Amino acid sequence: MTDPEPAATRRSLHGVAELLLAGPQYRATRRIDLRVTTGGFATVTGPELRVEGGQLVAGATRAPLAGRTYDEVAATAGIEAGEPAGVYDGGPGVSPGETITLAAGPLETLLAAFTEGDRALREFAPEATPVLWPEHFDVAITLDEVNYGVSPGDGHIAEPYAYVGPHHPRQGGFWNAPFGAARPLRELGGAVAAYFRTGRGLL
């Protein structure tokens, strides 16, 4: 039987990124891009909001996330919960009235994956700035029509993984996913930047 905790935590955390960070930021500045920070992720412009472990931090206010609705957390933080309306299709499909579910182990794993992805992308391409996108909930860059990034898991691979996604399909043993190539972080043993370099070399 599949453990529901990682998927539920990933969906709720995705909802936090979309409804509590990207949405308020978009309504204020028309930007949806987020950034990875120590122990979490944050907006890149105003309002200054960040996820730190299991809390939403807004100035001096620290609002616990787990067991509360997105609306309740937003009210504590002095913001309005809601997606960046009309910007993209898809997303986690979470509503502001849903209760946030975060299991400690999966939460730590997901946030560590973003930290590792951000570090590896900066090592791989120092000239690029990694972005945490609220739609697909991955940290990524694009170089020469190729996406490089780390996902916390999704319908393709249900655990954190690194990927190389060329805009034009490739063939060969390395290209093992419909969108290009993907490999779980646990199999890479910290060699995520090297994985990106391998993919770039094959292109």
C-alpha cells in the first residue's frame, strides 16, 4: 500500500506556494516567480513572504501551516489567499478553504530537494538564476531551449527527481521520460550538477 503522506504533503506545500506566496505577489507586482531560501522558499518581490520549515513568515509574524486552512493562515499573515488568477492552467487544484496537511518527514525531504536543486543549478550554470515556479512546483532554469531542474515529485515520479527537458524531443538511453530525462535524487548521491552536465553534453 502506498504511503499517502508524501503526496498529501507535496500537494499542500504546492498549495502554499501558489495560494499564499505566488498569488499575493502576483496581485501586488504581476510576478509569480519564487525563490528557494534556507529551509524553504520565498517571494522575490513584495509582499515579503517566506516558508520556513512548517511556518509562513510575514515580517515579525510566524503562522503555523499544518492543520489550518489557507484562508486561516493568510488572515494571520495579513494577506489574501488565492492563486495568480488567469496566469496559467493546472497547478495543484487546491482551494483556500482546504486544510493544509504537512507530515514532518516528507516536508523535510521536499524542502531539502529544493535546496539541493537550487545549489546544483547554481553550480551547473552560475550565470542563471534558479526560479521556483508555482505552477509545476519545481526549481529550474532554461538554457538554450533546454529546461534543467528539480521536482519534488509528481505523477511521473512520486519522489524528488532531477530532470533535463529539451524543448525538442531527443532519442537515446539517457532520454527516459516523455519530456526528456529524469532521475530520482536518491540515485544521484548529490551529483545533481553532474547529471545536468551530462544532459547538456548529450545535446
